[in-house]
Amino acid sequence: MRRPGPTLLPALAALLLAGLPLAGPVFAREMPTTATTAPASPRKANVVILATGGTIAGAGADASNSATYQAAKVPVDKLIAAVPSLSELANVRGEQVFQIASESFTNAQLVQLAKRVSALLKQDDVDGVVITHGTDTLEETALFLDLVVRSDKPIVVVGSMRPSTALSADGALNLADAVATAASPASRAKGVLVTMNDEIQAGRDVTKRVNIKPSAFSSQWGPLGMVVEGKTYWFRAPVKRHGTASEFDIDAIDALPEVAIVYGSGNMNPAPYTAAVQAGAKAIVHAGTGNGSVAGYLVDTLKDLRAKGTLIIRSARVGDGFVLRNAEQPDDQYDWVVAHDLNPQKAKILAAVALTKTSDTKELQRIFWEY
């Protein structure tokens, strides 16, 4: 390349000092442009935390108590204040709906909670809802919301296995993960979610399998994703009907019919089945052994109850797998329903919701296949 001659240098210097552009193939440069305004920050999602109590709001006598404590002691404002990073994830506000241990949840409270969730998600200024919940019946509440809240906005149910006062308490991180998940646009239309132990589980599938470990919740079909450092990572999506695809709507449900569970074992007595009906049960979930098996000496009792109008739903007490229709028992002949892959407690929830619309066994079986 030719260097500029001595007579050209003073002219070049004058041009540079004057701020004028240089022309010509040798000296032309495309100068970087500097933005005069910073790019707009993405809008933070608005997330409402509905607190219902449970271990995540529990307190023990000292830090060594991880399994001995009193649930439902810490109010929602203190739960939020204990995790300052929530404000970095979303605009968060809280409501105290209940302050109870989750084993004390009733059908009336399920309906009340779902109606509040539905109302909030209809608001333009609410992008997602988090429900803090005791772990004992968390899976039932998650499925119920999945069935009856007709919204694609994220709903995340979260709990903890250790109270906030315990060493290695898991509630703070679980709550942060829940808010991150509820705030993420990627969580939309995936049904009700449960965030525990860094995992994102489908509320329809997840169940509590251990009572003293932070890794208590899992699903035989595996998690949908994970939360790592406030970011969601997804690997699969649910295929069962939920949210806006559901035929059920909490706005049209004010009460749930009674459904009973009778646990299967060896040497059973027919009395619990008849007692459940006498107490008002419209359906009985038989938590059978193996493939939802029914002992030979119980068959006539269940056939008689069905003939008198009580619905019989065969589920299984085993942790995984699913109940096959017309295997073990001739369900078509007896007019019974099978729960497919739903465990007894989840089958109870779906049966109660379905009974608000129909008591026809063919329709009920369709519902168990689709949800």
C-alpha cells in the first residue's frame, strides 16, 4: 500500500481536526454508531403468591428440627421478605388465603382457592400465580387446579419438606424457583406446575413419594424441566387435557360430590365400602393391589353397590404403571371405571370433578382417558 506523501499529511491532519470524513479507497472507514438511548428492559412479570400454610410456612423449635415442627406459622408477607431475590424475578405480591396444614384441606377450600386463582388470572395485571402449600395434599390441589382453572397463564404450586428454621431448609429456593417459573412466558399452556428440588413437575402427574427428603416429589413419567439460577429449562410438555382445553370450569362449580377411597389389602372386609356409601359417597375409588385387583369375596359387594347407583373406580395402590380396563376384572360387564395411571388420591379428585357434569360410566371412562 502506498504511504501518503509529505505534502498530503498537513491536509489530512486538518480534515481530522475538522471532524470531516475521509474519502477514497485507502482511508475510508465505517465508524461504529453509538446508540443515544439504552434498549428498553423487558417488562417484569406480575406474579401473585397465594399462601395456604404448610411446611413452607412452618417453624421448628431449633435448627436441628427438620421433621418435627409446627406447620402454617409464617404469614405470606414474611415468606416473601425472607427471599429478597424474588423482586429480581418478578413484581411479586402476596395474599393469605388459608393458614393450615394441607392434610386439613377440605373440598370447600379447594373450590375457594380455585375460584380465587381463576379470578386473578382473568386480570390483565396478573401474569402468573404461585400457591404455597403443604406437601401432604399438594398433589391433589395441583390436579384440581389443572382440571378446573381455564387459563393458560402459569399456575405453580410449591411447598417444602423442611421448615424455614431448619438446617438446609428447602423452602426459599423452591419459592424462588416457583416465582421464576410463573414469571416465564415459556411456562404458559403447560398446565399446573409444581416446583420442588429444582425440578418442574406436571401437577397432573407428580406425587409425594418420600416423607423426610427434599427430593420427595416425582412422577413416573419424569419432570417437565428444571429451574437453574432463576431460569427455566424445558424438556417435555404434558399431553393430557388441562387449562383452556378442559371441559370443566371452576366458575360453574360451587361444591364437589363426596368420593371415598378404600385401600386394598389381603383379608379385606366389605364393611368399609358400604359404610362409605352410607356416609354419602357417590363414588368409591378402590385402591386395589397390583392391577387394581378386587378380591373374589368383594366382587359381589361392589357389583351390588354399582347396581344401586354408586360408581366403582378401580385404581391401584402400587406407585407406577396403570390399571388396564377389563384386565383382572370384566369392567365392561360390571359397569366399572378404571383410573388409568392416576393414583387413588388423584383418581378421587378427577372423579369428584367429573361427577359435577355426569354420572354416566362411559363418559366417566372417557374423562379418565383424556385427563
